[in-house]
Amino acid sequence: MIETRALAVLLLAAMAVPAAAVSSAPIPDFGGTWGRNAFNLEAPASGPGPLRNLRRIGKDASTPTTGGGDPIPLVGDYMSPLLKPHAAEIVKRMGEGSASGHDILDPSNQCHPYSPPYLLGMQQRVTVLQTKTEVTLVYGQDVQVRHVKLNVAHPANLRPSAMGDSVGHYEGDTLVVDTAGVELGPYTMVDRFGTPQSKAMHVVERYRLIDDAEARAAQERHEQTSGRLGGRQGNTTFAPNKNGLRVHVTIEDPETYTAPWSGDVTYRFTRDEFDERVCAENASQGRTLGIEHPPIAERPDF
């Protein structure tokens, strides 16, 4: 009888304990197409941020621009204390080449994959597709695609790939994406200034919906220094009375940087048609850009 009463007490106590580990928070809806009209990561609210262009708009009225807004030449701040000496030397050399009228050979003009974090500063449009097990990010320029696997860890034996291995999870109203294992190619770089990266590159992105007015203000502020693109790339139209999307990016690479740093990407919701842009398949563009190492499949698809 004593054992029966003791068991009953234990059962009642167990029933009284709330299931705190089970979260009932709704998953935020990031679905749709999001756009902006500028390159580069935005400076964070505080702390170390992305390299700035020493020839940025507003500093030198004679600075030429492309498309009415993209400031060239691309002279990264090679004096930044964030850069380790070998990285600073590369950024300086890239800036000198750009200042003399030569393009910095990068994943965009050489038709190579845009790996994080480069793609975050380069792409103007992204479509987000969400399922219970995966978030797919489809970018406008060259239709770059990333697959973010949810609620799993990186493989124990991570095999490097062009986009790296991205895993994610939700923390309340935020999607957290962790990327590692980016394969280094001939044009793999952190940003448009040619900053190098190593196999140790680690990128964390935090996606969160924000008010449209806040998103608009952030975009306009960023365009004051990074410029607003011209032509189709700079004419994205935004849906009124819709949320904006803020991506806070934290970057760590102990072989390139002296400390971690962060930046933001701010998008606004757009209903513009998602147009396809090609690169390697465009023979005319390839001749114009002077592509040195066009991607070639090692084996046929079928």
C-alpha cells in the first residue's frame, strides 16, 4: 500500500511540472522576394564593421561612378586594424589596381559562385522559401541558390563546398544561419575590395522582420556612402505597408582578421518579377569581362 501511495505522489508531482522545453512560439514568415538597390554590407549599429571604400561618395566629388551610383574605384581601407598584415597587403594591391582602371577579378565578373559573406554584400534580391526542414535562399544575380538545413548540426567530417554548409534554427522571431566549410576557389573573397578569406571563415546570419519605415531609412542611409545602383539593378520597387527584412551578419576568420566583425543587409518586400540573369552562358558578356577561368563541369550531367 505504501509503495502504491508513493507512486501516486510521484505521478502527481510529475504532472504538475510544466513542459517548459516545448516551445509554442510561431515560426516567423520570411517567405517572398526581398530587394535593395545597393552593394556592400551596411555598418552595424556598434562595434567593428565592414571595410569602407576610401573613394566613397561624398569624400571626393570627382570620384567616377557606374550606373549613377556604384562608386569606383574600389579602394578598400587597407589601414583597418581589423586586417592582418597579409590581408591588408592584398586589399591595398587590389585597390591600386582598381584605381588604375582595372577591374578587381571577383566571383561576379568571373562567373564563379558567390559564397558567404561575399554574396551578402553583392546580391540585391533574394527569394526566401521555407519548409519545416529547410530554408532555401534564391538570389537574383546569376541565380545563386543556398540550402539551409534546419535543426541539424554541421557534419562531423565537413566537406568544403562552393556555398559552404549552412545550418539554421529559429530563436523566437529570428532565423539564425550558421555557415562553415566554404571551399576556396581562385576568386573566393569576403567583399568587393578583394579581401581574402581562409578555410577557417565562419559566418552567422540572423534574419528578423522589421518595420518598413525602419528598413527604408536604413537603405537610404547606406546609399549615401555605398551609392544607389542605376539601370534595372537599381530600380527595384517596393510594396507599401510591408515589413522589411534585416540580416545581421557576424564574420570570423582568425587567419584574415584580428577580431570578429559584423554588418547588416536591409531588404524591403518587392513584387517585382524575378528576372533571370546569366553570366558564364553569355558569350558576349564573357568576352567583355575578360573571364579568365570560366567554370567547367568535371563530368557531364547526363
